[in-house]
Amino acid sequence: MALARQTKIGLYIFIVTLFVAMSVYLYQALFSPNVQVGGKAKMLYIRTGATYEEVMDSLRMGQYLSDVVSFAALARATGLRDKIKPGAYLIEPNAPNLAVIRMLRNGAQTPIKVTFNSLRLPQDLAGKLGDKLELDSATLLARLQDPDTCAAYGFTPQTMTAMFVPDTYEMYWTVSAPALWKKMRKAYDKFWTESRKAKAAGLKLSQAEVITLASIVEAETKKFDEMPIVAGVYLNRLAQGMPLQADPTVVYAVGDFTIKRVREGHKANNSPYNTYKVLGLPPGPINMPSQTAIDAVLMPAKHNYIFFVARRDFSGYHTFAEDYGTHLKNARLYQRALDSLNL
């Protein structure tokens, strides 16, 4: 009897110990830190169509998990295998398995910030967006250059980049191309307030034309306080029916953005973007101008300047003139400064 009793007690102790151990392990598997333990917050990217095995491979190779076995067991138990949702997920440091699995099951993506500015070509914009989003840059470029898509949003392939007002935007990594275009059009419409529209109308320019002129201003000067003066020069030229003769448009027409000094050979280029040969504005922007440059065109400085040339001190500012004779003198001083540096 005593032996039987001892056996029962031993079995009871074993069962209790096993239960406690399993409870502790289960608690640890559910709630104890297991993902990015001791590390920093890191994004996990799950592509559209990714399988459960591919997700697990990403977690292993990315060294997200301290204990792969407990995560995999819980993932199977909670049905993660059948509920893989693509997206970008920010994994916080010391995250427990259950929190991460719930996030992946629910598709609780983390919005990412996409910033674009100082971009020149549609290829640059497509590449920037392709680097930040799941979307393929080649697909984005084709959409930027597709006449029907552009027309649907009120643009042409030459002016389509005008819809993408440089700023920082939050969006999901898996955003579709149509949804992205809709978001950009909404931001464009928000930027073009009634006040800005009225100013454009007062200049007798369309919104796309304002952005095209702003792109030239942006290329001419990086000095925000000088942008309204430069804008005023070009508006004076347009008002007088003079060619803009903007060197940045020649560089854009030639397609060699390493050019530091525009020469007569460059100016001979037969392109609708060459404002030495074509009267008026080019067909579209030559870059994606900042909001500051756009507002500089909408609120230009009032003056009689027709000419300007970079200062010989290479400060980034310019010297302005109302007549060609004065401009020639200013230009010679700058050219001598260039020659002294063999530029």
C-alpha cells in the first residue's frame, strides 16, 4: 500500500511538474520576447504571393528570431500558414511571438514614408518609387509615359511629373499603381488651392505651365530668396515675347547633365526643350521643382530685369540687368572667373 501510494504521489508530482513546465514554455512562446531581442526595430517585407515557407526563410535569414521552433509552432497553431498577407511590417525590439504573428495574420502594415525632391527625369521618379515600394520601376515608368493614363489625369507624358508635388508622403508598401496615382492626384489638388489657381490665372499660365517655369527657376538657382527674382526675369521675357534662353533647358535637351558651361554647339540642338531656339515654355518640366520654386513663380518679384548671370564669386547668387549692354559686362566678368579655373 505504501509503495502504491508513493507511486501515485510521484506520478502526481511528475504530472504537475510537466504541466508547470509546459505552462511556462507556452507562456514564454506566447508572450516572452523572441523577435529582435536586443536589436533595433527592423522592417520585414513580405511580397505579394509569398508562401509561409518564404516568410519563415525571411525571418531566419534576417535573424529576426531567437527561438525559431517556438515561433514556427505558434505560427502553425494559429493558422498563419493560410493567412499570409503581403506588406511591410515594422518589427519592434523584444517583440513576443504572439504579437508579431497577430500583426502578420491581420495584415497590420506599417505605413512607410516616401520622399521625392530634386528629381529630374521620369526615370528618376520611377526609380525612386520603385526603391521604396513593391511596385516595379519599369511598370511605373511605363505608366508615367502612357498617353492614355496621363490624359485620364489631365496631363501629357511631357507634363505627367507635374502631378507629383515634391513632399514626404505616407503610404503602404503594397500600394497599387492606380491607388498611388489617385493619392498623388489628391495631393496635387490639395496643393493647388484656390489662391494658387487665381495667381496662375493672373499670370495667364496653366498649372502645368507654372510648374514647368518653376522647374527652370529651380535649375537656375538653389537660393530660395533669389527664386522670385529669377521667376520675374522669365515672366518679363514671356510678357515681351522674348525667348527664355534658359541654359538648363539646353542641358535637358542635350541630355548631358554633366555640362557645366553651355556653349554655342549645345544651343544648336534641335529640341522643343531648347529655349534658345523655341519661343515660350518647353513642353513640360525639366525637373520636379520644389513647392518653394512653384510659389516663387506664383509670387514673383516685380522688377524690370531681363538678363542675369551667375556671380563671379561662385556664391550661387546671380547678377541681374535690365539692358543687354550691362548684361554683357556682367557675363564677361563671370566668364573670366570660369577661365581662371579652366572650367
